[in-house]
Amino acid sequence: MTIKLWRADAIVLFDWLMSADLNEIPADHGAVKQALTDLLTRLEADTDVAYGASGQGLTQEEIDDARREVSKDMGW
């Protein structure tokens, strides 16, 4: 299966998954936490999202820009 994400969405998700405490996320089954871990692993291993524009890792500026872009037209 292939899922295409807007780069800004991928950055926001990656940043959140890197900092989230999966033990604090409400889940009705352990598979939910595992699926989130798998998503993080895929974002890290199969994309360049973790490396940022510099190739040295995402900067706070890149994360902030991605958050602004994603939230720009939320409508809710």
C-alpha cells in the first residue's frame, strides 16, 4: 500500500511522533500504539523528512513552517 502525504503533513506527524509518549495516547488496543510506531519508522527510514533541508535534521523553523502551512486552511 502506498500513502502519499503532503510534505508539511509528514513533517508535522514526524515531529509529533518523535515527541509523543505513546503510553499517554488513548488507545483501545496495543495495535494502535504499534501502528503509530510503524508510521514513525516508515517516515524516518523511507523518506527524507527526518533530515530536513540541511540534511542534518529538521530545524525548529522547518517544523514551525510546516505547522503554519498545514493549519492555514483548516476551517475548523
